[in-house]
Amino acid sequence: MLSEKQTKEIRNHLEKAQNPLFFFDNDNDGLCGFLLLRRAYDRGKGVAVKSFPDLNESYLRKIDELNPDYVFILDKPIVAPEFILGLKERNIPVVWIDHHDVEVERESLDYVYYYNDTDTPVTYICWKVVENKEDMWIAMVGCISDNYLPDFAEEFAKENPDLFKKVDKAFDALYNTDIGKIGRVFNFGLKDSITKVVMMIKFLFKVKSPYDVLKESRENNFLWKRFEFLDGKYQKILEKAKNSVKDNLVFFEYSGDFSMSADLSNELSYLYPGKIVVVAYIMGEKVNVSFRGKNVLKITEKVINGLVGARGGGHRDATGASLSKGDLEEFKSRVEREVL
Ligand SMILES: [Mn+2]
């Protein structure tokens, strides 16, 4: 957990910022962390970062367009040094809050206010900064989406018995409760065009309660439409993936218009606890892979080692990697050798 002092520092930055710009990772943890800060201070704009894994230099164009006096970066493991340099040249302070287990280069650390806690999601860190009780449901959504059961879960269950019940695992809540359903709606909402993502964020700036999301209305029916469309596709792919279980390994390859690897690997790891889950999405000449399971970070590093252009990383039990399609067979046999 971040120290009291660090949490207070972040709060001070937010108070000073009159026109902050938030860059957040394009997932529920990034989104919910951003919403907590944005709703508490009621200032600034947010950009969901789609470049992966880094926040790259091209986003400097957003700086010149929106002219912020502060930049906050949420849930991104890597930020291009050129981006930081661009902010330094423009004299804009940067607060970077993350939870990935990564080394940041010295030159960036010298300029940035950097906060990292690998024990909790970024949403949880942001929750500790604001602790805005009426937004506890947003904190809940971000935490359980990142497979983390926060210390306020019990309190939340007591006060919201129809949205959430006491569970042993965060993913029980994600797949089996209404607060989890909101998480799944946000998640597919983020996988839409930039215009729609902006619409979603604007809608979420002003919602009063989780019921404003759960109850379909004129304001949110674009979200529900998207959810039903993508969830239909998702459930079909998930059914196929269930046939890819072999001993203690689930290895699933797919292609198509929609990349859902993180979601598939999360749900497969929930359905098959104790197994190593590897989901590979083939897109043209590239393959993006999601790993889940105990100590998969070590496995990830080992199986991509030496494959030309391959990269990967993440958390101890959840990682991502990319490689070229030509190496997929070799990659698969390495995984099997490592796991089976
Ligand atoms: Mn994230």
C-alpha cells in the first residue's frame, strides 16, 4: 500500500491542478481510477490510451490540443521517454500512478512524480486518495475487474446487498453479481470507437448511482447495445475455448475482428483454477497473447526469450506478450514443454 504521505502528495497535486489531463490505460482499472479522481475534483479531461504497452509520443498532440496545466498517467507500465521529455519542455508537471512490476528509466524518474504499488490495482490507490463514499461502487468495479477484492468489500456488501454479496474471489463478483455486470459493461464499452468511449466517459461523469448504469435508459442505451453485441460474440468464443483444456494447460488460439484475450484468459482462469491459461489472438502477421496462472511472469519471459521482435511482461500471475505469427508453433511447443 502507498504510505499516508504519498497518498497525501497525490491529493496535493490534484488540488493544485486547475486543468488536469488524465491518460489512463484502456481497461476498467484505468477507467475507474480516472473516474474516481475526476469525479472527486470535478476538473479536467481524460484520454483512454490505446497504444500498448507504452504511452507513446503521439499523445503529445493531445497536450497541444487541450493545454493542460498538469498531466496524470494511470495504470500504464511504460511511458515513452520522448513523451515525458515533451512534457518537460512544456513545463507541465507529471504524476504517474501505476501498479506494474517494472523498472522506469532514471531520466523519466528525475522529472516525474512517480507512485507505484504492485500490491493493489490503480483504482484502489485512487480510492485511497479520494475515499469519496458515494463512489465506492466505482472503486469496487475497478478492483474486482483487476481480480482484487478490496478491504472495503464487506462494507460494500452490507450496504448494497442487491449489487454485491460476500465472495471469496474477486472474479466471483465479476461474473456473478450486478456490480460485476457493470464491470463487464464498462469493459466492452471501452472496446468501442473513440467517439463512443468519450460518450461513455461523459455519461459516467454525471451518473449518481450504479443503478443509472444498470437500468437501461435513453442516456446509456448505446452502452447496453454495445454490451449485448460484444457479449454475444464473446460467449461464442468462450465456448470454443472451453475445448482447449489439456491437463494443467488451457491453450487457445483465435482470430477475428475482436481481440478479447484479456477477458477470455481471465474467465478461463476463473473456470479452471490452478491451470495455466494462454490465449493467443492472431491478427495479420502478429499474435497477442494473454497469460494467467501462478508465476506466469517467469513462464512468459522464458517462452518468448530469443523470438525475434517478441516482447512481454506484466504481473506475477497475469501477463501479456506479442510475437510474430511465424513463431506461433515454436511458441506453443515451448509453452507445452514448460507447463505440461
Ligand atoms: Mn490496466
